Amino acid sequence: MHCKIPVILVYARLVMGLGALGICQLQPTPVLCFVLVALLLSGLITDIFDGILARRWGVATPKLRRLDSTVDLIFWLCLLLGIISLRPAFLAANAWPIGVVVGLEALTYAVSYVRFRKEIALHTFFAKGWTLLLAATLVQLFLNGKAGLLFWACVYAGILSRLEIIAILCTLPAWATDIPSLYHAVQLRQRKRLS
């Protein structure tokens, strides 16, 4: 039974993302904003522990890692769409940097599909750091509609992490999951070349 917990955590994150998107369609109140923050933080916790538990229990299969990556994308898109509907003035003022990050995210998936006919499931260190920045930015936006310097740090980290993922995808000799950095992708390519 415990081996199913990582899958349950992944699907719980999907439900949390869809729930947050639904709540954002309601009239914003302070209570609803705190509920949104709770859903975001709960989703972040499930994202951390699904991988830890899957590796510990030996069930971190490529299929599970791909499902995790797909649900991550849906979860964060739900939160982005929620912020857009909850804080339309913020979107209007920051459409181009948000568009650049979203466009680069789409490009990572396009590169992965072109090269490997599969979605990405890299889970890089930089992407994990960016996820924490993104979560902190969204918490500020949910609570007061402003993010200031945190937003710009999130944008630049998002751009750099997406560029690293594209570089990793172009470096890998074959599709793989859980590549921590470009350095690791280069090492994998060199080992493949030597074998």
C-alpha cells in the first residue's frame, strides 16, 4: 500500500491545482486568499515528498516521473491562470516577462518532443530552486497582489532554468529522467560516447 502513496500525492497535487483555479474564479476575500496559499503550499509539499518517497521505496519509475512532471505543469498552470483571473492588473503590468517564461516553458516541451517524442522529466536542481521562488512569488500575489523584486528574481530564475533544461535536452544522448544539471548531462553524454 505504501508504494501507492507517491502516486496519490501526485494526483492530490492535481486536485489542489484545479481547486485553486476554481477558487480564483470566486470573489477574492482574505479567507479565500489564505485558502489559495494553503493549497499552493500543500501542492509544493506533495511535489517534494512524492519524489522522496518514490525513490526511498524503489517505485520512482520513468512512468511515475513523467506523470509527476505532467501534473507539475498542470498544477502551476492552474495557479498562473488563477492569478490572472484574481489579479488582472498584475498581469496587465507584467504580461511580457510572464509571456517570456511561459514561452520558454513551452519551448522546453517542444524540444523534448522533437528530440525524444516524450515530455520532459528532468527535475533539475535549478528548476527546483525556481519552483521555490515561484511559490513565494505566488504567495505574495495571492495575499496582496504585489511581488516586487521577488517577481523579477522569479522571472530571471525561470528564464535561466528553462534555458538550462533546453541545453540539457540538446546534450542528452537519449531521453532520461532526473538529470540534476547540465554538468550531469554532459557527463552522461561523455560516458555514452566512451562506451
